[in-house]
Amino acid sequence: MTASATFDFVPGILMTMILVWVVTIAVLALGVQTGIGRTAVVFIPVLVLAFIVLVIQALTLDGAMEGLNAFFTPDWGALTDGAVWISAVGQIFFSLSVGFGIMITYASYVGRKTDMTGSGAVVGFSNSGFELLAGIGVFAVLGFLATSTGQPVGEVVADGIGLAFVAFPAILNEAPAGVLLGLLFFGSLVVAGLTSLISVVEVGISAIRDKTGVGRVAGTMILGLPMAIISCVLLGTTGGVYVLD
């Protein structure tokens, strides 16, 4: 990677990011109930249903059981490895948005007599349940790829971007309705990312409104526009993947 290539804009990525930020800012400007609430009511069920279809397809692939054996076979010795515990704590903190201010922000919008214990339990178990579902789908695909390439499951593909854009698209090559499933899969990624982005930005908007007393739209623009510009400049280039990593 050269220094000049790092900041070359990629039109396809840049235009997509601009679209995502336009949608995000619009949803946040509409408010908690009208914007965020209605978006979640539609997007979250769509995300879950789309992913269930993908997981079912993954389980029909040759070698899927090999991947599931790797997923569900415990390595008790790993419990003595401090790095494993650090990774696990980091994952669950990130997954449940602990320490981001998101839960506190959303909690401030509900009534004083709302059953927060029950809501917290639903969030926790729903999150873990979806992660288990995702794990089944991911390792089923890794088992398929391992069988196809003759490699161990742990060496088939890297995590992160490689997993999302190498492992899962392998399903599509085997699926009868590959185009439809492709739309479901990448649509799921967009929905998951969009809802997460909305939650993260809402924390800052809430803080700005509390401190300055500005309205919803003004608060959204004060924070959303600079974030959108910085995001597009850093990630909309050929070096964006290195920044993301």
C-alpha cells in the first residue's frame, strides 16, 4: 500500500457511505419514537428472519456438521488462557453496548415505572441467542469451506471482513436462490450496521441536547454532519479497510 493510494476515493464505497449517513441523520432527526423506534420495529425482525433463512441454507451444505463439531466441541484448556477471557469480556461488552452510554441513553427515554430488569433480561438473552444462531451459521459455512479445500476448520478463513465477504458468500454459490439470499445476507449486514450506527450517534446527540438545550434537529446536525464527513473521508478511500481494521 502506497501513501498516495491510501487517500484515493472509491466512488462505489463513498456514495454508499453518504447514503447510509443521510438515512442515519434523517432517522435521528425524526426523534426517538418516530425515527429510532419505528426503524427498530421494522429492521430488527427483518434482520432476524433473513439470518434464519441463511442459517438454514448453511446447514444443508456438505461439511456443515464438521463446522458445527468444531463450534460445539469445548476446549477446556482454553479456560486457563487469560487472553480468552479478555476476548470474551471484550466481545460481550461490545455486543451489549456496555460502556458506550447507549443503554443509559435509551433508558432515560422510558417511564420511571418501566420494568428495566425484565427489559434488560430480554436484551441479554436475545443478544446471546442471536449470537448463538450466527455462530451456527458461520461454522456451518466454515465446515463447508474446509471440506471443499481440504483444510482444517480453524484455518479456512480469517475473522472480520474475510468472514463476512469470503465465508458467507460461499453459501450463495450453492444456494438455489443465490441472488435472493445474497440480497438477504448483505441486506442483513446493512440493517445491523445501520441500527448500530443510529444507537452510537444518538448517545452524542442526547448529551449535546442535555448540555446546550438545542432541539432534536439542531443536535443531530451538530454531531451528525461532522461525523459523516470524517467517516467518509477516512473510510471512503482505498485505505479505508486499514482504518477499519
